Amino acid sequence: MNTFRFFWNTHKWVGISAAAFLLLIASTGFLLLLKKEFAWIQPPTQVGSEGRLEGFLTLEEAWQRVLAAKHPDFRTIDDLDRIDVRPSQRIYKVRSKHNHTEIQVDAINGAILSTETRRSDFLEELHDGSWFAKPVHDYLMPIVALCVVFLVCSGLWIWSAPILKRRRSKRERARTEKGAG
């Protein structure tokens, strides 16, 4: 089997095998690029009360305000995934380990400004494969990335091989005609 046929067949089967993952990665990546534009993907960041950094509630006080809201995704400290501090907006984004819930707390007066679902977190889990299982994220997705590199390289070969072959044939014909003449 010549090199062109090998790359053609391998390119075809790698492309078919990786197509579902590539479609998933591309579509979730597209939505993640737009996440700030659509509130149903990622809740908009609220703006807290006027005040200085020195007047911010402590993280413990912010957490107590979240607990006082009695949201089912925030019952104990074990439910807490992270607290993002946004000084310029004067808020805390308190995120749960469950259901991608986010509560935004005013860092000055402790008011609950927003309680929403972060669908962007779910999209990120789909995008990187971690939603399926850890081995998919750790092993399969890097293989898919290598498949993309292979598809690009083999695609360039499949595209350029006929062009190079025609050029070579043209040179040989010119050389033959020159030698015969």
C-alpha cells in the first residue's frame, strides 16, 4: 500500500472515530466562548454596594449569609466548592459542589444578590470530558487531541500529495520532451 493510500484510509477512520468527541468539543467550546453573553449559560456578575475593600465581609461572614439563605445545595461547609472574590464588583461568588449552583453575596452588606445555576460549569465538564469519568478526561481527551493533530497533518499530506505528484510528472514530461527533441 502506498503512502497516500495509507494516509487516506487512516485519516478517514481516525476522523470517523473522533467525530463525536470533536463535535462535542467544538459545540461546547462555542457555547463557552459566548457564556458571558447569555445569562442562561452563566449568570451575570452582580454589583455590590458602594464601599472599600476594608469594609468587605470576611469569608466566614459571607458563608454564614449563604447558610442563612437555606438553599438545599448549601447546608454544610462540605457543600462549598469555592468562593470567588470580585473586588471591583464588591461581591463574593459562592459556588456549590452540587448542581452548579452559585450564590452572589454583596461583600459590603451581605445581601444575597443572585442565586442561579452556572450551566457554563456543566459545559466545561462536557468540554474537557470530566463529566463522563476521570479516565475520559485524563486519557481519552488527550488521545482525541492527538487525533486532531494527526488529522491536520494527514489532511495536509492528502491535499498536497496529488499536487506534488502532478508537478513531478510535469517536470519528468518536460525533461523527456527536452531529451527527445
